[in-house]
Amino acid sequence: MNRDLCSVRHRLEFSTLAILSAALLIACAGSEPPRSGVDSHSASSDPAVEVIGRRGLEPGEFHRPRAVLVDSRNRLFVIDRSGWIQRLSASGAPEKRWRLPAWDNGTPTGITLDDDGNLWVADTHYGQILVYSDDGALLRRFGEQAGTGEVLPGQLIFPTDVALDGKGNAYVTEYGVRVRVLKFTVEGEFLEEWNPIDPETGDEVLMRPMAIVYEADRDDFLIADTAHHRLVRMAPDGEIVEFIGHEGSGPGEFNYPYDVALESDGSILVCEWGNGRVQRLAPDGSPLESWGHQGRGLGELWTPWGVTVRGDGALVVADTENHRLQVFLQ
């Protein structure tokens, strides 16, 4: 099957998934979670879980949060479907927010911090990378959105995430007409790209990669290979090092992994859209523990999109269709 037909097939597969997901959410609309306090945590018999935010469009409220991260000061940065980027204090109180240049076509799925504390945003539906200061000043943007014709080197279609290698390079995952990883300088100069092929099967390795993170200790990258229900470890030259996991709901198995993050000891956190949970893996990929399952209650997750880790080891999850963040304390 040629690449164009593969791309059409992949889009059809995900269109079907989206329709089924929408039907499930409509069926469950009557169980919409209550509007909790903006920066007050839910009262609960479970002291190991806290809730930040509620559904809404005001500061400290969320409409389908899609990406979340924590900086060195434990401040939270959150992007939601309404196009707002919010900065919250360590306790979850709203501090600052700013809106993306455009959001009608869709909003970003991935955000990354650099060593200077700047926020790198993969502006998925507008084919560009945005770099903001921590108070919302747009420092630069790069990438050109591809049109309907031939995709030129360095043009972007649907970029999903950015990883920085600390050596002056930015790696971008992308899906759409092409499923690939692109390498730029941090100034935005295009260098090269890969559409990795499995050496054993000859098939394209990635199908809708949603997240990428740099493993400094290994000098490798971990990619959430979402529609293949696994992680892919890739070398900086694009060579595939190994596959981790497969489709399922057991330990070490995945159902649409949407985000991947690293802890200070090299442990891997995987946020699963389909299983409604976060798993922790050892650096070698072996399963250690998990949090959450599909649901509307405290400690339950409804199609979560993102995960990050605070300095105290607590996990912060973008609980997307519950319109909130949940904090799993360690």
C-alpha cells in the first residue's frame, strides 16, 4: 500500500474513533462532574488525590485541557480547547493567561519547557511552533504550514509535540499526510526528517505520534506511538532502538498513549487516553504501578491527554473530558 493510501486509511481509522468517542461522551453527559472550586481541592475520603479547576472559561477554569507541564518553581502551565494558555501557582491558583494567535481550527497537544524557562508549543492545527516566555510574550515562531500540494522540506502539517536535546536542536513529531519526526535548530532552521520504517516488516513505524521526550541519560527519544498502542525509543539519527508495550489494559500495555513524561530517576510516565489512567514504567519499560481508570469521580480519568510531575513527585494529569486537573500525591 502506498504512503498516500496509508495516510487516508489512518485518518479514516481515527475519524471512526472520534465518532465512537463522541457517542460515548454524549451517552455519559448526564454524569457531568460537579463544578469544583477553582483553586480549592476536592474534599475527599482519599487524601492522595486533589482536584484543580472546574469547567468554564474564566481564569483557573478549563474547557478540555489538552496539555500540562510543571516548571522548576512548581508552577503549572495548561493549554485547553478554548485556546487559552494558563499559568497557575503551585497551589493551583490562577496567575496569568494568554490566548493563542488562532484556535478555531484546533489547539495544541504538546508543550515543553527549555532551560531558560520558555514554553515551546506545538501549534498542531496551524503547522507551527510557538515559543513563549513564562509570562506570555511570544518570543518567536517557526515552521510553515503545508498546503494541499507537495509538502516541502521543513513544512509542517499537524505537529503534536516538541523535544529539546540540550544541544541546540528541537525534534517535532507530526501526523497527517506524512507521519514523521522533524529536526530543527532551536532558531527554527530545518535540518532533516525521518519517517521510520520497521526493518523487520518494512511497515511505517509510527501512526499518529502524539508526544516526544528526550532521555538525556540515554541520549535517546521516547515517542508515544499512539495508534500502535506503544512507545518507540528512537536514536538522535532517527534509528529505531526498541518498542515498548502493546495494545491492552494490563500492566505495561497501552490503549492510545497520548503523553509521555520522565521522572528524575528516569522512570517513564505514560498517560493513556483509552484506558483512562497513568502508568509508571521503569527505564527499561517494565511496568511498576498505575493510577486512575475511566470515570467521573475523584481519582478517575475521562480520556486524559497529558501528564507531568511536580518537584515533590506528585503527578498532575490533564483530565480532559472532566475539565479539570487531578493531582495524584506520592
